[in-house]
Amino acid sequence: MYLWRVGVLFALLGSAIVVPATNPAAAAPGRLRDLAQAAGVKIGSAVRAAPLNPDPAVGDEDYRDWAREQLSTLTAENELKWDHVEPARGRFNFAAADTIVQFAHETEQTVRGHTLVWHSALPAWVSALSGDQLEAALQTHITSTVSHFGSDVAIWDVVNEPLNDSGSLRSGGSQGFWKDRLGEDYIDESFRWAHAANPTARLYLNEYGIESDSPKARGLYELVKGLLARGVPIHGIGFQTHKLETSRLSGLADSLRRFADLGLEVAITELGVKLLTPAGGDSLGRQADVYGWVTAACLAVPRCVSVTAWGFTDRYSWIPAPGAATMLTDQYVPKPAYYRVRDVLAAGRPAADPVAAWRLDEPAGTIATDASSSPQRHPAQADPGALGHEGRQPFLRAFKGNGIDSGATTAPAESNAMRTNVSYTLSVWIKPASTTGDQVIASQDGANVSAFTFGHTDGRYYLAVPLADTTDAGVDPQRLFSQTPVVIGQWNHVAAVWDNPSGHPRLYVNGVAEPEGPLWNRETWASTGIFHIGESRAGQHFHGSISDLRVYQRALPSTEIKALASPVVGQWGFDGHTGDDSWFHRDAAARNDATVALLWATDRKCQANKAISLTGTQLIDTRGGAPLFTDRSYSLSVWVQLADTDSDQVVLAADGTSISPFYLRLKRGTGDDHRWIFAVLNGSGTQQVVATSEQKAEAGAWTHLVATWSMETGQMQLFVDGTVSGTNTVLSSAAATENGSLHIGVSQLGNLRGAIDDVLVYQQVLTQPEISALYLQYEPSRCQP
Ligand code: 9MR
């Protein structure tokens, strides 16, 4: 039986970090591998052949014991790389890798083969080749390596790190080796050769820097879609996930899900969390947070199959102390990260919710992306020209129906996206283009009629459910209408609920409940047909845009509907969420572009590490495109704490053609006469109109700022701590650049020194009560500086 060296207070980094020998908060006993199995995921690590060696003179018994007891999947850290496996042309050496594979075999662990094609770890003889010679060498290498292990290595990282941070294929220098010498095809070919050598192996592309909605993640997404379209045998995407204790993982689950939605497996393949050096205060706590978030993000995505750490003890790690990136010290003492991973695994996977969903933001093409968190995928085929239209946010695309013959349908094999004989909820954003005729937003087929239709007619929304699956004219559908009229030309959230136990149907428009429907027959029938978006089997079509359609297999309460109907189009809480709760908002795909480490500050509620600390050098901006249209009504809400008032400093700004379409910032004055200002660039880009706060800005205290601009009236308002403090008027406002960013605490006018928290961006003008509420909800627990 393996004994951890517990009971020892082990000090890392001198006395800076002390790993407690036991963790009082550790609630879930059990081995990681058992808990992982119960959660339907594998837990693993990169391992090295030397300490795994069964010969006690070579191996490390503690290392072997821990790996055997705790892990269910192993990755050879280096032993399967080209320089190890084929150091000279045609001379293969599998001895070290065999040690690992043999160990895994004995302990019933799976093995991830890492990696066949990488620009690094290449022997000199390969680098000297080009053209046909290189192609032949690559094919031989892949074929020989994959064949050698057969079914003992069931998963391969076929291609490793092919992309630049910008999302294009690496080219130039040693990093561009494969593409420059073989052309882009090398990826297709490599997967095909690996597949031929072992047709049952799961083949992965492994990459780093794709853990949020980054240009690299987008580039990879397009690359993978191309591979799939060409029939290349790729089965999974590995997310390396090398992180820092200061990393935030907003968007990880979202990014995993986006690739899973292409029908692929996803996996965390190289998790490690490097500590700050010199050590910060609660380094191990922050490290545990990151380990926990990553594990939770994987569990949140049913097609995420494993979490592999890049080493499990600092004794054998590519980042040993003081970076100390693994879950165990070099004496095998578990750190808080170990207990956190254990607790998260013990909690298991969250329930699938929603059961089907379509983001509908494919830029072009005909496959409507299924963004479901359900293990079942329901990809929909859209009619030509229906996708790629303007969405709710500048970077977000939408489906647009012509009202005549366009729609999207699930494939027959993927039909029955929802069950209609039990409770369900449909949630959708739509921008109607007309109120002509009977228009259907969504429906699902029965054998003879639609099992439900959700749409609008005569200017009112409706949910219709027929009593029976028959075209018999005597059987009218049950139909509930909204009282709120359909408004054309703007995005509205509409939800329909069938609450089977109560027998009441319900409709919600923009988060507000319509009067309750009458009692319906609760014997609703089960349909098994095709799900339609923007159309019905009876030939009714939707005229206008549809985005973010979600199907839940339960009656959502009004609080959840209200959250789905939230006008928030961007939110940055800086709390480290994985993105799930703001899935469609692309929450906090914010980056720090400088090489400066991110730092965390105590927030206004006295919670440690829950606000972002800025020293004037960090560059925080959003990725993936502008979150809001600045030439339409909008509001910005943010909490800010100034370290000083020594110069002008920007809180929020956005990318425009030359200057930001708005600035929310500090304007330094003379003496102590410093003010907050909200500046809006007019539509022709010729003038910045400024609203200046009556209140003075001071360093030290947390301040709540809200800026609003109304497209209808041109009114600009600046609120400080819940009350209006400055106003002005500008009748038009410049547009933000579609692929630009929202900047947080940074611009040419001066970076912020202090802290920022809870940035919220709305595509509408907030009312005074809403703004007071935003301010007051924090007031009772406000931290006294
Ligand atoms: O941890 C690995 C280190 O021991 C090797 O020297 C290095 C070069 O082969 O590779 C390290 O592992 C890398 C992995 O193969 C790919 N993703 C990044 C990892 C850390 O650099």
C-alpha cells in the first residue's frame, strides 16, 4: 500500500509557501481515478520512463505507486517524440516508451501517444530533409510508430502545436518547418497515415492558447472544420492548458464546447499551473483554483473525455520549484490543487442543460452549429444563404429567414432533439423583419403535424400544441398568444414553456411573463421527428433573424428566463469562471497582451483576488471581436478603484477607425479637481462630446461608474455611485470596429493604475432604477477601504 508522506509540514521556496500536510477542507476521500471514473472522465498525467522503471535501482517506487493508484491515463512526456523514437533514419528505439506502455497496461491505464508531428524535438536528420524525402520519412515515422504499439496506444496526438497565436499555420524558421517544407497538406496526410496504421485509434490535434475565444482558437476551429469537410480522420482536440496561478479561465468550457459541437472529443492534455516567483501570498490557493476550474470546465462538457496534468510531482516536472506547477511537492505531499481536483471530480458532471441548442453564428456555410451541452448532438442543416447575417453583437453571426422558403432542419438521424410529452422550454433571440402571415420560429415534427409550433401571427407570439398527431380538421391545436405585440427591427428574447405537471403553457417576451395560459390537456403526445428552425413542416417560414436557440427538457422558472433574456452582451467578472454561465456572451475572453503577469486585487466586497489589479502596464482587452454596437443604444457599467490621480487614466475604451468610439475615464484636473468623463465620438468621427461628472474622482475608494448613450434621443449620461453626475447630447455615435476589442483599463490616453471589477456591457440604455440597483446590490457588503 502506498503511503503519502503526510504529517510533514513541507516548506517550498524557503518559508514563503507551506503545504499543509492535511487539508481540513478536503471532503471527498477516494482515489482520483475512481472519482474520475464515476464522473465519466479519465484523470492522468505526463509520466517519465525512468522513475516508472520497475527496476528499483532505476525507478522510483513512490512515483510508480502514486501513478498506479491515482491515474487512469498516462502520456509519455518525451519518450514518443521523434528525437527519442527515431534518432537516426530508420533506426527506431521504443524501449523507453515501452516501459510506460507496459506500466499502463499492467495498471489498466490508457495511453495518449504524444506526439507524431511537431516542429520541436526533431532530430537533425529530419530537419535536413525536404520534399519527397521528408514526406516519405514522415509517413514511415508515423506508420512505424503507430503500428509498433497497436491497440496499446489508443489515442495519438498526431499533430502538435501547428498554429501561430494569430490563428494561421506556423510558417518561417524552425517553427514553420512542416508547412514550409511540405505545404498545408501535411496535416491531412499525417492524420490519414496514422489512421491507416491503426484504424481504431482516436486521433487528436493538440494545441495551446485555445482555452478562450482567442484568434488561435478561431483559427483552429476553421482548420478543423476544413479537415472534417475533407473527411480527414480526426477525432479530438487536445487543450494543453499550461497556466499560471494568476490565470483566469473564463471561456474554457465555452471553447471546449465549441469544438465538441463539431462532433469531436476534447481533452485537457497538459495541465500545469505555474506559481509566481517570487511567491505571492496565497499562491497554492490560487493554483488550486486554476486546477479546479480546468477540471470543472472539462466536466461541464460531456464530450470532454480526460484531464491530464503535465507531470504530477515537482520531483519530475518541466516546471519544478520555484514554479512548482504540479499537484504534489517533490516529496509527494499533496498540495491544495490535489484536494481541489479531487473535490471537483467527486462532484461529478453537471446535468445536461440545455438538451439542444444552436448558436447559429456560423459565418457562412450550411451547417448550423449545435452548441448543446447535451451528450447528444443535433446538428442542423440550414438552407443556402440563411447563415452569416448580422447578429446581436458585432462579431456574432445569425440565421436570417426570408419568410418564404428558408430554414434549418436537424438531420433525420439527429432528430427528436426534444421530447414533447414532458415539460420543455424554448428560448430564443429573434429580430423579426415583418409581421406578415403565420411565421414559425421553431417546431418539431410528428408523423402528421408538428408536435409544437412556436412563432407569431397577427402580431402576437404563440405556442401551439395539437391534441393529437392528426390532420383531422376536427382537432384544433391548443394555442397560447402573447399580449405583448411583436416588435420588428430589434432583437427580442422570446421563450415558450410547456409545464406539463401544472398543465399551463407560458410565454415570456424579453424576460417578462405574459399572463398565464389556460389549462391544457396534459396528455401531450411524444414526437420523434425533425426539429425545424425558422420553419415548420406545414411550410410556414420566419422572416427575420434568429440567434441562440436553446431547448430545455424542463419548465424553466421565470428567474432563469430573465437571465436568458438579459440584455448584457459582455461581462468580465474577473472571478475565474469557466464561462458556462455566460455561454453566449463569450464572457471574458479577455487577454493580457503584455508579457506582464496578471495580478489580482481584493474587490469591493473584501473578497481576495476577485478584481483585476492594474499597474499601468497590463493590457487587458477582449478577443474575438467587439462585444457591442456603439452606434446603437448602449450602457457600460464598471467598478473602479484608483491607486492615484496623477494623470489621465482610461477605464473603458473600444477600437474605432482611428480613435475609440467612447472613453470612460479619469480626467486629471488642477489641485484635487479630478473628474470622471464619458466621451462619445460622433458618427462622422469629427467631434468627441463629453459628459463630465459633478463628483470629484478620488483615489482609494471603489467607485461605480455607468455610462449610457441613447440612439433615440442622443442623450449621454454618466452615473457615479448610482446617481446621475454628468450629461450631454450627441445625436449619432461612431461604430466600433467589428473585429476590434473592448479595452479594459488601457488606451493611448493613459493606462489605469488601480483595480477594476465587474465590467458589464449592455446593448440598451439602463434606467435610473436599474443603475441604482446595480450600485446598491453591493452597498451592504461594501468593503471599507
Ligand atoms: O515537458 C517537456 C520537456 O521535458 C521537453 O524538454 C520539451 C521538449 O520536448 O517538451 C516538454 O513538453 C511539451 C509538450 O511536448 C508539448 N507542449 C508543451 C510542453 C511543455 O513545453
